[in-house]
Amino acid sequence: MKHLWTEYIVPILWGMGIFLALVALWAGMKILVLGYFPVPTSSMRPSIVPGDVVFVNKLRLGPRTFRNLDFLDSDTIPVENIRLPGYGEIERNDVIVFNYPYADSWSKARFNYKAFYVKRCLGLPGDTLSIVNGFYKVAGCDLPLGNLRDQKRLSRTPLENLPLSISRADRPNGWTIKDFGPLYIPREGDTIVVDERNYEFYKRLIEWETGGEMTASQGKYCLDGHPVDRYVVKNDYYFVAGDNLFDSRDSRYWGLLQQEYIVGVVPFILYSKDRNGGGVRWDRFFKSLDL
């Protein structure tokens, strides 16, 4: 019996222990350090194409941990998370992965742990962003932003030649994907002024932070029935957009992205496979996403 124990059982137990430790280490790495996500859509063409799998660095901004997992059982339960310290900040033109805030409806932000988007960050907290004749501009910044090829194409396309669902010329403020803003992107502690030009964008973030309801009538704005023309912001926000300007639903449509929903930064494509049966795309392995 002793021979059986030392010869077979002890090595098996050691093997199981090592296996479980490796599983726990991998799970911890995926939660706190890195991740990878397959991309099914064309919204980031030409930088990212369907079939690409992107690598996500969670350490730059800092990994998220959740106070509880109640949101797994109900979409209506608010998410409480803590972001651990990172070693840097998100920069303009970084590609990021985030939980899409408007998976159910564009009218109200809600955390959806199953819905992940990948977009390029074009505006940071504290920036004032505009789109001028199709080109992204940030006040005080000379850095080219986003996919310039599509921006040049958009600048040459008359607005009337764009479908209404893309141009969004029906907005009360008259903003379109060709001429937009200027829009101030709030950071934590900022006092923002709500007016007819920015109401559509600030309404969503105020409702998300307060859990209340914003209404507008005859140029007056109310939060849960109480007049409001200024609001102190509690979080940092970002403006994100797809490189494929003509086929991406992003901050131009649904508004600003709260930092709380950001998973991490995407430095490169991990690997890629043609979804139409064309095999592995070896030329896309470890392809950088820098512009």
C-alpha cells in the first residue's frame, strides 16, 4: 500500500496541484493583466478586420475588479468596480476595448458584461473635440487623429449623398458626422454647462451618474423635475470612434464613454484567421495598431 501511495498517488496529487495552480494563474492573468478578444465586425477597417483577435493590455490604465457579481444575474443592478493603479494613461489614437454602454438602447447607459467593442480613442478627459468637414480636431492638439484616408473621403462627399442614418442630420443641434461640435469631454470634478447644443450628449452621462431622468422643454433642463443648467461630473470620459467612418456606431452617435467601462489598451493584433475559410492570415500576426 505504501509503495502504491508513493509510486502513483503522490505524483497524481502533485500533478493535479500544479494543474490547478496554472489554471488559477491563467485566470488571474486574464482578469488583471491581459486579455484577447475576437473582432467580428468591420467598424475598425482597415486597422482591424473581421477574424482578427486583438491582444488587450489591462495594466496601462489599471485592471478592474468588481465589488460583487450581482450584475451577472440582472441587467438592472448597478455595477460597482474598483480600478487598481496602472502604469500610465490612455492617449489619443490608442485602440481600446470596452464594455459597450448602449447594447440595449442608445437612450440609457447600462453595463453589459457580454458586450465588448473595440474603437480608437480620439478625445481625452478635458479635451474639446470637433469634426470639421470630416476631419477630427482637438483644440490645442496638432496630432492627426484617426483614419485620415476615410476622413479625406468624407470631406469630399456631399452630406446629401450620405444616408440619414449615417449623417444624423436630424439631430436638434444640427451636428452630423461631417460637421460636429465643438464638444467638451468632461473629466472628474468639472462643472459642465448644459445647453441645447450639448444636451443630447450630457443627458446620458448625467442620467448614468445620478440614476435620474433628464428632460428638456422650451430651452429649460430638469433632472428629476428640478431645474439644472450646470452639473459637477463625477467620472472621466472619452470620445471613441471606429477607423471605418462610414460603418461604425461610436461616440458620434451614442455619446461619451465612461472610464469605468474601459477594459484595456490594444497594442497589436495577436493573430488572425479568415472567417470565410481562407485560412490563417500570417501577415497579421502581432501587427501593430499604431497610426
